[in-house]
Amino acid sequence: MASFYLASFCMMLLIKFSVTFASGNVVSNKLEETCIDGVTIALSFGLYLNSCPEAEAIIFSWVESAVSQDPRMAASLLRLHFHDCFVNGCDASVLLDDTPNFSGEKTAAPNLNSLRGFEVIDSIKADLEYACPQTVTCADILAIAARDSVVLSGGLGWEVQMGRKDSLTASKTAANNNIPGPNSNVATLVSNFQNLGLSLQDMVTLSGAHTIGKARCATFSSRLNNNNVGISNSDMNLDFLQSLQQLCSANNNTTLANLDDMTPSTFDNHYYVNLLSGKGLLVSDQVLATGDDDNTREIVQNYVDDPSAFFEDFKNSMIKMGSLPPPTGTNGEIRVNCRVVNQFNY
């Protein structure tokens, strides 16, 4: 198994050849090196081919079952991977329950009563532990499940790099500070992403994940009350505004609305079409098209005109985000139970 932490000055992505995944994709033989903060992270495609050859098939089967029962689960599993990677790297810290020693990320403001899919990850992990004990990390499960969720929603797949380690702790404070909020303006979004080494292009591209899933009325109430940051309701489609006001009129902040009003369960480029039509649900969505940054609007327009460009860029940005390392010197493990560190399992 490739080590997640090595004392070097570059991140090495070791890519094996002729590996076929559940999505049907075949990996060609190549080697890429990228430097990130003086830490080498060795992530490889097909890492579990020998140690746990059924790993990806097991994960895909559970995700397929979950999405068939609840199409919204695809967006939820994709979101779990996002919220994990944005807090001290992709290390499954988001899955840890609270302990006497730390407050987990599940209770952070961006996650509380919002993140879903933990039981699906539990089921996947239990099945993998039966098939190949202490081999597949929870962090890798999140990354693979995110890819499979996109595929099962009609999007294109990509080869997932593996070899992440699971964290020994979590940070509620970092989750509150690092995860972009639904009312963020472009400057805030760019800052959140750039702090992780992700570009403005990555930000607009990864925002396209909102082409599937739902959001509670509480997260877009400012859109209904003309109390927006960097945009006004003159930028909002009137019929769309009225439909949302009616949906949320019962003062029930837990009522759900589709993030993509056109094709809510299909991974496509209609999210960007919606933005140009003034039908972005969250402030952080709509500002990409009608905010004060011409660069974001240009990218939005490009994805409307060329869906294939969005699919290709999304794949690349997901691989880039999925490679975000934990802090230098951080130790990791392969958890037996994704909710707790191993010392509490024995």
C-alpha cells in the first residue's frame, strides 16, 4: 500500500496501467509529480487490485443501491467528499463522531442537520472489513463513492487515486471556517478555494456539483427576502422567485428545493444554464453569473456552450481536490469503523 505521508518535497501520483474500474474506464500508464507544501503524497490508481480486488465493485454496489432507493443520496455522498477535503485534507475526518477529546465536524454549522449518507458509508466499510480487513481507508471510500455518485447520476466517471489515510482527529472549528457558506460572494468563494490551493476555475467547476441535490429553505432565505450579498433580486427569474416563495411560505426552514430546477437528479451542465437565467438557488451559485467578477461569468458561459468542457474540467478538479493532503506531520491509519479511531475499537 502506498504511504500517504513521505518526507519529500513533491506529491507523487503513482498511476498503474491497464486498470479497469466499475465505471468501465481503463487507466493508461503514466507518472505525474506535483509539489504541495513540501509533502509527498503517494496516491495510486488501482491500489487495491491485489489487496482487495473487489473493493471498487463493493463500493459501487452499495452506492447504486442507495441511489436507487433515494436519488438525492448521490448528491449527499458527493457532498461528504467535498466537506471532508475542505477540512485538513481528504482524511475522512468528517465521518468521526464527537469524543471527549474533540468536537467532530458533524456538528459544525455547515454540516449539522445537513450532511447525509453516513449510514451508507458504514455499510460499505462493514462489507469491506469482511472482505479484506483493515485494507481500504474510509477516506478512499468517500472519494470512490463520490465518483460513483456522479456516474450513477448520468455524469462521466474518472479514475480515483487511492492511498489516503484516515485521520485520528477532527476539527469543528476548521469545518466552520473552511467550508464555503451558501451566502458567500465571489471574493469569499475564491479565498476559501485558494486557501486550499484550488483556483478560481476549480471553484466555478466544482460548484457545478450543485447540478444534483437539494437545499433547505433556510440556506436560500436571503434570496427570497432581497437581502443578498453582491446580487439583487433583479438578477433572479421572477417566476422562479415566486415558486420558491410559495414553497417556503410555511416558514418551515427544513423544506427542500432542487438546486437544479431543470434536471434535479441528472449530472449535466444545466446548473450553469440556470445561472444565466437567474435561477441559481443559493447566493453562492448566482454570484458566479451575476456577481462582480467577469472571470466567473465567462467560465459559466463556456460551460453552457460546451458541456463536454464542464465534464472534463470537473473530472480534473475532483482529482485535484481529492489529492488535498492533511497538515504536514499528521499521522493517519486505516479505521475499522469510520466513526471512531481504532484505539476505541479494541
